[in-house]
Amino acid sequence: MASRGAIPILRQYGRRTLTQSLADPASIPGAPAPTDRRTARLNRLRAGDALFRRMTRAAALGVLLLLGGVIVSLLVGSTPAFLAFGPGFVTAEVWNPVTDQFGALAPIHGTLVTSAIAMLIAVPIGIMIAFFLTELCPMALRRPIGMAIELLAGVPSIIYGIWGLFVFAPFLQKYVQPLIIATFENVPLLSDLFAGPPYGIGVLTAGLILAIMVLPFVTAISRDVFDSVPPVMKEAAYGLGCTRWEVFRSVILPYTRVGVIGGVMLGLGRALGETMAVTFVIGNAHRISASVLAPGTTISASIANEFTEAVGDIYTSSLIALGLILFAITFAVLSAARLMLARLDRGKS
């Protein structure tokens, strides 16, 4: 039933006029003119949106400018070394500050070998831990174990270095390395790879420390992507009679391979650039040895050890050139990972 106030309007203007008036209140005779509140609000929203767009664009450009500044600084600082030694700087092993003869091959070799050892150990163990946490672990233990793994990622690298130097390296020197040397003493190739004496510190020790540091990243990311697998896919595989290993190999890993590779590359980036922990346990020797038990060095360890003692333009420039090489290695690894992930995405789609 229409209200009493609406009856005069119906009588005076008719139903059609009333319908138009309800659609456009400003057309009602005697109605007040529309206020500017809506227009002002829309203007404020447009201004805020434009400001937000400019801020995000400035942030993105700032990152690019910062990256460009780092690259330019490395190029300018390393120019004297490359002009003095040419391409031979990358392929020479000698590192003698007394005679101003520098080569980057030994640090490059140590960086790649220690990172490879770390990834060979951390990736399978991290993936297996992630599968255990998502599929096999009792619910009461999932949170404590997960928190313990995440806490490993928060331990400062210098703590790992101190622990590796005073606890882990003596343990390896006394118990593990002599056993390895005796076991592979008469095995071709492996006898050179694990040749003594047992120093305790060395490339293998640095690789093991890096594996412990990289493990939380691989495990945490793998666990998160394993949790994203739809339960119906796993239940269907179990319903067909698949074992847990078959479900993991044929269902979980193919579905989450992009995320797992991303976690592996994140860990590899951490391993390539790690400084303090490696500096404590690698031995800091600028030489290349066939044995992983021998002391060595990495790019980051060489820069950390010698930059404050660098005297002369060539010495300082050589250390900056090592930084440029490390930047190039990291950029190449991450670019290869991006290309691999893009290819996997296209194949998955």
C-alpha cells in the first residue's frame, strides 16, 4: 500500500513520471540539487589510484636503478684488473699479492664445487623431509619439526661457521675423513677425490656446512608446494593400488615440479653467495686440488678475507673483479632457472 506522501505525487505526475523520478532523484520538482560529495569522492579515489600507480612504478624503477648502479660499480672497479690480465684473469690459478699476479680460477672452482656438494646433499634430503612432513608425519609432530627446520634458516651464518670450525671440523678430522680415505684408498678416481691427509677443514667441510644452511629453504618451499596438491589426485592414485613411493614419484613431484625447482634455485643462490660460514671452514688456500678434503677458497671468502688488506689498485680491482664474476655466475644460474621454469610451465599447460 502506497504511503500518504506518495499519493499526491501519483495524482500530479502519474506513474511514469514517478518511475523516472525514482531513477533520477534530481528530476523530482522541488528536489535539492545534487551535492558534490560523490564527485569529490570519485576525484579523491582517482587521485589516490594515480598516486599509488606512481609509487609502485617508482619502486620498480628504483630496483632497476639500484641493480644498474651495482653493475656499473663492479664494471668500473674491475676494469683495471681485466685491462692488466685480460681474459687470462678468469683462467689463471695464481694469486700472489706480492708480485701483483692474480687469477680467479681457484675461487671460481671452490665456489662451484662447494655449491654442488651442498645441493647434492640438501636437495634429496630436503625433499624427503618435506614429503615426510606432508604425508607420513603424525599430526602432533608436524608443527614442532616444521618449526625446528624453519629455525635453522634463522641461525646467523657466522654461528654456523664457528660451530663448523670448533665442533664439526674436528669431528670430521678425527672420525670421518680417515675412514673415507681408508675406504677409497685403492678405488680408481675416488682415491684422488678423497685423498688425504685429513685436515678437517677443506672444500668438503664447507660443502657440508652449506648443505645444512640450504636445507631449510629447500624443505620449507617443498613442503608448501606439496601441501598444494589436491587430495583427490593422491586418493585416486592410492585407490588404484599405488604405493607411497609411486604416488610421490608419479603424482606429487610432477604436479609440484615448478615450485620444487624454484626452491632448489633459491637454495643454490644462497650457497653461491655464502661468505662467513665458508670462510671459517674452507681453509682459504688459493689453489685447486683434485681432493675435496684439501683446503680451498671461494669468491666470497676471498673477498671477505683480503679486501681490508688490499694495497694497490690492481689488488683491489682484482677483488672487485671476483665480485663481478660471482654476480655473473649467480645471474646465469637464476636466468637458467627462469628459462627452465618457463619451459615447464608451457609443457604443463
